[in-house]
Amino acid sequence: MTTRNRTNDLGLTRADYKGGKSTLCPGCGHDSISNHIISVAHEMSLPMHKVIKMSGIGCSSKTPAYFLGGSHAFNAIHGRMPSVVTGATLANHSLTAIAVSGDGDTGSIGLGQYKHLMRRNVPMVYIIENNGVYGLTKGQFSATADEGQVLKYYGRNDLPPIDLALEAVIGGCTFVGRGFSGDSKQVQALLKAAISHHGTAVLDIISPCVTFNNRPDSTKSYVYGKDNQILLHEIDFTPQGFVPAREEITVDSYESGEVIEVEMHDGSFIRLKKLSRDHDPRSRSEAVRLLEEAEREQLFLTGLIYYEEPRPTLGETLEIHSTPLAQLTEAHLRPSRETLDDVMKRFM
Amino acid sequence: MAIDVQSSPQAVPEADLVNDFALMVATKNGSGSQTSNLVLIRTLFKMGIPVSGKNLFPSNIKGLPTWYTIRASKDGYIARRATTEIAIAFNQDTAAQDIADLPVGGVCMIPQDWQWGRSRDDITWYEVPVKELITQAEVPSDFRDRIANMVYVGACAHLFDMPLDIIYEALLDQFNGKEKPAKMNYDVIMLAHEWAANNLTKADPYHFAPLNLTEGKILIEGNEAAALGSLFGGVNVAAWYPITPSTSLIDGVISHLNLRRDPETGKNTVAVVQAEDELAAIGMIIGAGWAGARAMTATSGPGISLMAEFAGLAYFAEIPCVIWDVTRVGPSTGLPTRTSQGDLLFMYFLGHGDSRQIVMIPGSVAECFEFGWRSFDLAEAVQTPVFVMSDLDLGMNLWMSDPFDYPDTPINRGKTLADRGQLEGFLEEFGEWYRYRDYDKDGVTYRTIPGVEHRQAAYFTRGTGHNDMAVYSERAEDWVQNMERLHRKFDTARTLVPQPIIDHTPDNPVGLISYGSNDPAIAEARDRLAASGIQTNYMRIRALPFAQAVKDFVMGHERVYVIENNSDGQMHQLLRLDIAEDTTHMAAMPLGDTLPMTAQWIFDEITARETN
């Protein structure tokens, strides 16, 4: 039986995790990412009723309609999906929030909410489907477009790009990854780890726009991605409750830095096998240095860029009740008549 | 230190004036005078005298002028008074005007240290040696400037007959029962009192005297009342961004958060988040409302502007949440510390495309509490944002009230299918469930919330076009059908919002209409109008959209005056828009002078119009 037809722990096939038919351009990188989400949710046996799909405005933000049809979804307004997720996860902390945004949505009006979201450590996966261009309004540059790039209708982009992964690292996000929509293996491993993360996990996924920004000289194109992607490491994700297959690795490989293993908050493991470069994602300064180097040298580095032991989530910081607030009943919601009498006496 | 106090050149009126005048304290912002002023008003309240306090303050942290007016009224009137008989002129920058504004026979208390001289001979003067008294008092030097304001409390206590033991009680209240600061302030008050008794000759007719008209009553600000109401209404998420004059509403939620802490676990059932701006604050409450929590924000006009896009989305996506607008004057920043009812039209139409929002309009602190909890029931019953329009006067001033009534209806979650069982029950009855299908023909549809474990529970929430199955649609028919249902829902809302309060005598040709914080001024004006032979009926509108009774009142009178505190006569415009009949007998009577309305203005205006 192939993976696709196999039923998972919930008795669901991969097809059960699909959504509606995509209305994006054929070949859009965003559709690949939707497919990665479907595969990962199936493999992780995510109960769809516990997932909320959140988005802002733009091509990317339409995609929650195309995966996990059994999950509630909220298509919000431009750049302000983070605040909606903040409220929704405070209302019900038991939900897994998978949010999709784009470079236009996140990098412009959304930049403020993006930074404040991670400052609060709102528990969610924040996927940026990054193609450097506005699609729905027909091909304007976004804030992540390459400096000096030329597009058909809007000419030359003279401004430097904003690196949204770097913004996340600096902003205190405790999980930052970068991927390429065409690399299903790495994106799916990153997605699994992000879903298991306790707090805000940002995935900046380069996702080519086949209509407006797919010329080979663009760093957001398929050809560029295929030819230039450099894997920082090979990522293995071992879910909670499974023992990582450590026997394959010698103790030496840990000590020599060949393999970095991270145990996540929920008991799952990420194991990073060194490839051509040394990168320890547990160091913030190293992550910043790496991203600056990538920018300077025009290197398309993908993988887990930064990870740290997560801080308390917003709900934990606010010490909210263990029962989701949305499920509390009158006994918890309305103080007693006697309490009101006592309060009134204080104002007499 | 004997001070020669000469009596005022004018004669003392034959009869003393007791419990029916206003006293104004002029100081500098940030000087600590608020404590002294609150001690004065609380003392009168504890003496059983009906009081109201109006704080006229600048948008400034320290140094600009501020005026606090206390009105005592044996008849129980609590609106702002047009004239003030007594001025405690403790701000040299404004003293000239403060003194000039006094009526003939008024009283001026002024620091002796200024050597002001007596610039009028038709008022009574009391010069008080503030610096000397403070130097005598053994007050740590850090506190001297702030405590100097207690000097006028002590002098007033002597001149106007306020018992010292009650002042001490009021001080203790003010310092939350802490004896040390209460005592330190009290020492100064006693010193000033003693000095006044030995050195000042009473030369004015004004006195306070104990009454029994405040027993069992409370003294509270509207914002704190709203905060308490929200907590008794089950608020789960309060997201906000500070802005005058709404800030103290969320401060109230925070300071009373213990009311909603689970005694067993010590955990909070309310999450309060200070957002990065109003854009985020409303986003958070919409997310929370969508996910099934009771969520609110509080802001003022500029914040409402920033919330417009999200409010429009929530209207079309049909998400319950509560938005308090404690209104102030003008645009950002306008006159942020003055009161107004100028956001009415803006709130009502907030959103893009065709949208009309529900607006609740409390007219008292008791209604701030009531609408505090009721707004959540209404928002969930209608599945829409509910705006609550208070204003600076109601929200930030102290008001006398009966204690608040405990909510008389249990929490109403509306047509929410909150768990698997409820959804299955619905499916059994109707054979299907679609998010926006109008099963009850009242425009209000059934919603599930995220987390409901059922394969049919999920739906897609969007502001864009959708059919009644919540599926994306660009078909014109689907859009029209949805708008028709929203109109139906709007008409349902007319029956669910707080109905107007009407005082009606048959055959009376004159009808007054007003709303919100104008109520006390109108009550007082009507008494005075009646005494002068003009009988009026009165309707206080308490919500938008209008109930049928509103139209009936307008059409049931020969002459109608719509009295409001904005320049454009916004409620008048709305009434004309909503009532599809000839309403030329209904006149606008807008004020919009940035101050709480007075009975005098209403009396003069109605008298002029009715006698012309």
C-alpha cells in the first residue's frame, strides 16, 4: 500500500485531508505547499476538528480552502491574520493553528502584527508562501523582491528586500525555517517540526509565482530554486512517542557536530545531519550571521535556521484556565449575586 | 499668625443656601488635587447629600489647568450645572478668569501667598496661607506639593460645614483603607480647619447639611461600571489599546480580574491583552469571538476609525464581539479630554459595502453595568459586532446610582452548536446544517465553533461572497440572497436591542428625544419646564437599530425635539432616515459644545422654541 492510500491512526486516508479545488494558476508553488500540508497532516494523524486554518489576503491566503476540508477556516484581512489567531488561540488553546500568509501580506501591512505575534509567542505555524510579487493585483513587487530585479509591467525594483526569516529571528521567534516549495521532503520535515513546536513557528517557503515572477534570474523562480538550493542539513522528524532511530548514528557523530538532535517540548525529536555546511540552529547569533551571509552572497540556504527552547505561550503567560475559555460555562463566566453585593458595598 | 479677614462688602443673604450649589476647584494637572477633590465629593456623599462631580481636565500629564466641579443638590439633580457659586482658585494661571466667572454673591478661596488682591467687591473672599500651613505640618518634603491641596479641604470643612470625622472616612476610602497616608493628609486638613476656624469669618450663605438621600447608593464612574458589567457578562478576552477616555474601562477589568479567577485553580477565565494598536485589538476579539469566546475591546473615536475594516468583515462574516466606544470630541486627536456624542453615525455605518451595526447606548452608570453584560448576549444572539456608545462624561466622571441589579437572565450563547451533541441534535431535526442557511426565517443562522468533533462541523469563514453553505461564490443571486437575510436579521435585532424608555402623558403635544449621558440634564430641565407651564413627554433611545416604539413616539407628537451632544444632530438624521414618513415636525436640537449638557441650556432652548 502506498503512503497515499494508507489509513492513518484515525482511519483516514490522505484524500480525506484534501480541501476544495484550487483556483490558483496551474503550477503555482502555493498548491505544492497545500499538498505538503495535506501529506503532513495525514502522516501525523492530525484530528482535523482540532485544526484551524488561518490566513490574511492574497493568493497564498486563499489556499486554506484547498486543504484540510474538515477544519474550520478564517480568511481575515490584509496582514492582520496574526491578531485573529491570537484571539482564537486564547479562546481555545487546544486548537492547532496552521496559518498561511504571503510576502505581500506579511512583509508590508502585516509586519507589525508579525513581530508582535512572535513577541507574544502565540502558538501557531506561520507559513509565508514567499514569491516576491503581488499576484491578485497583477504583478507588483513585494517587499521581498530582489534588488535590481526587472518585472514586465513595473520595471526595476530599486529597493533591498526584507528578509522575513531574519525579522523572525530578531523578533524573538523560537522556531524559524526556510524551505523551497519544490523540495517536498525538507518542507514536510520542517512542517512536522513546526506543528509540534510550542509557540510561534515561522516557515519562510520560497514558492514561485509561475505567472508573474518565474524568470530564471529571479531568486523566487523554479529554475533558480532547483539549481541553487543549498540544504543546511538533512532533517529527520521523529514524532512524540516514537524512539528516534539513534542506532544509525554513532556517539561520535553527535560529539563531532555531525548530527544535532533537538528534543522538542512535546517529546518529539528533530535530528539534523550535517551536509556541506556547519550550522547550529540553537545559536541566535549564528542564525543571524547565516542569513546575512545568504543575503550578501545570494545563497539560497534552506533548513532549520533557528530553534530555541520555547518561552511560555501567550495563554500561559496570562495564566488562563486549562479548560478552553470558549468552553467555560456560566459557573465560571458569571460571579455570584453575593459577589456583586460585596462589590457594590465598596462603592457605597 | 493672625490674618485680618475683612468681611465681604456685600451683605450676607438673609436665608442660608443649603445643599443646592456648586463648588469648583481650579488647580494644575498632576498636582495631586484629584485626591482632595474626591475626598470632598465622597464626604458630601457620605453626608447623605446627592452629588455629582465633573472633571474638566487637559490632555497633559503635568502643569496645564484642570477644573473639578462638585454639585450638591438636595433635589437629587446630578447634571452639570451652568453656574458655579464657589471657586477654589488654586491655579494662578487661570485665577483671573475663574474669579471673573463667579456670579454676584459668589465665593473665592485663594492662596494668601499669591497676594492677589481683591479684584471684585461683589463676592466673598477667603485668603488661605497654604505655604505657611504646609510648613507647619510635619509632612515629608516629597509629599508637600501634593498634600498642599488638602489645605482647601480643611478650609472648606470649616466654611461649609463638613464634619471632620466623615472627611477622615472619605480619606480612608480614597487610600483603600491604608491609615498611614490617610493620617498624613488628615493632619493637614485638621491644621487648615483649625486655622480657618480661628481666622476666617463666615461671610457667605453657602452650607452643606446632612441629609439621608444617599443611603444605600453607590458612587462610581461609568467605565468601572462597564468593566464590572463585562466581567459579570462572562468576558473571556479583552484586547485593547490605551486611549483617553476609554482607558479606565479596561483598567477596571484588570483591577477586578479577581472576580473571574477560578478559586480552585487560581487560573484566569479572562485574558487581557494590550495590543500593539486598535487594528490588532479588534482582530484579537474577532478571532476569539469566532472561536466561541466572549470578547471585547474598548476605545474611542480614532480607534474606531482604525477598526473600520475589521468591523466590516465581522459584520459580513457574522462574528459576535463587543466594542465600547467611549466617545470624545473630534478627529485624532481632536479634544481628547472633552465629551461628545459625535461618533453615532460613524459607528452605525462602520464597515464597507452595506452595513449597519448594532449600537447600545447606556444613559447611566447602572446601564453601563447592564449593557456590559447584556452586550455579550446580544452579540451572540444576533451573531454580529455590538457597539456600546458611552462618552467621556459618563465614563470618566463619578455618578451616584442605586446598586447595580444582578443580571436577570442567564447567559445566552445564541444559536451556537458548541459541541458534537448539539450539532447532532440539529442534524436530526433539520437533516442538514449549513452555516448561513436561514432555518428559523429570522435572519440569524446557526454556527459551529472550532473544536466541535464532527465531520460536518467545519465551515470556511470569509468576508468575500459566499452562498448559504459558506462556500465561495461570485454569483449575484447568492450575494443578493445573503443581503436580504442580513436585512431580515437587522429587523430581528430591532426586537432584541434594549427598547427605549418612554415617559408619556396622552395628549401632550411636545416630545423630547435624547440618549446617553444627557439624561440627567433632561430630567432636570423637564421639571423646570413643567414648573413654567411647558409639559413634555420624553423618550430616551437606548439602541440602534430603532425599535418600533421609537417611530411611534415620533409620529405620536405634534412637535418633537431631538436633543443631543454633537454638532450635526446625528440622531435626528438617523431618525429621519429610518422613518419613511413626513417628519418635518421633528426638529434637531444639537449642542456639541464639548461639555456635559446642562438643564439650563435645554430649558432655555425649549422655552424659546415653544414660545415663538
